[in-house]
Amino acid sequence: MEETRALVQIKGLRDGLLASLDDASWEEQRAALLAQVDDNPAFFHGARLALEVASQILHVNELVELRDQLSERNIFLWAVIGESPTTEQTAQLLGLATRISKPRPEEMRQVRVENLGEETALFLNRTLRSGTRVEFSGHVIVLGDVNPGAEIVAEGNVLVWGKLRGAVHAGSNGDTTAVVCALDLSPTRLQIAGETTMPSLDSQRTPNPETARINEHGKLQSETWSPDR
């Protein structure tokens, strides 16, 4: 399974996701991509996907089959980028884009899904801007800020290595042991499992690393972030 995962690299673009396929047979590449999708359905649900296939030669039946399989998983295939003229002609025949605008490497959104035994974590190495919604069936870790107007919904914990100023819902499947941690915990809306609070926005407060959790009385509370808890 790890070899299968290594065949696919997922990166974020302004227009959606870019899946870059490593050198292998088309069947291996297709299986690897679908395996990643099926392992993390919440992350890929509703995504616009561009496919980078290098020198792979693809014909109409192969791309139609993949497009249909992705569509069944609520993923929209909108572009196929390859070096083969045959692949380019096939994509154009199906109305798919064959060129995309890539940001510079330093602007590329870093997206990684890690398996942690029975748990999974989504790592986002970027700031989540207003209008961005991230929903994941595991833990979510953001190396950046969560701006007002952005939203995170996670079945597990949410950890923000930055300012949390947007909305966050941890333990979205009802897990009352989930926690939310941030270097500056100032969300517009905070929810863990079924407990919700709207923190007051105090411009005079001193930013402090904090953890929010449901206490033994079933109420949401925040406290100084301690690695021992």
C-alpha cells in the first residue's frame, strides 16, 4: 500500500488539487490515485482535480473510465497535463484543459495526509484565508493562521501553529475528547462535539498558546497549552 501511495503526489492549486503521477503503468497509476481518494474521502469530496501524467500515453476509453470513477466519488476532473501529443489530443477531445497556471514553488500549497496507525492527520502548510473550508475525517494540523471567514471541521483534534481567528469544529462526529490548540486561540466560533461557544473578541488580550477542551462538567473551557495534557 505504501508503494501505491508513493506513485501519487497531491498539491494544492488556486483552482483545486493537482495529482502528479510517478512513472508506472497506467493501471498502477490509476489504482494509486483511487486508493488515495478512497482512503481520504472527506478531503477529496467535491474537489476539482488536475492530473499530471508526464509521458503516459492515454486514450479516450482510459480517460473516460477514470473521469467516471472520479465523478462517482464527487470529484471533478478538469485538466490532464502530459508530454504525449496523443494524451493531449485525448484530453482536448473530452473537453479537458491541457494547460494550467502553476504558482511558483514557494507559493505552492503544501498538502499532506499522514496515516497514524488507526488515525489520520491532514497537514496544511499554509494560512487558510477567508472563504476556505477544510473538512477532514481525522485530525487537522495547520502550519499557519486561520483567518476570519475560514472554517475547519475535523472529526479529530485541530492544531493551529499560528493564529486561529476563523471558525473551528473539532470532534465533529461527537468525540467529546477532541481538543483545539492554537498559538493564539481567538476563533469567531468554537465547537467541540455538540458544545459551542462564541468567544468574546478582546483586542487588549495578550496572545497565548491555549487548548480548548470539554471539561468534566461537559462545558467548553480553554487553558494554557501544555504538552503534558
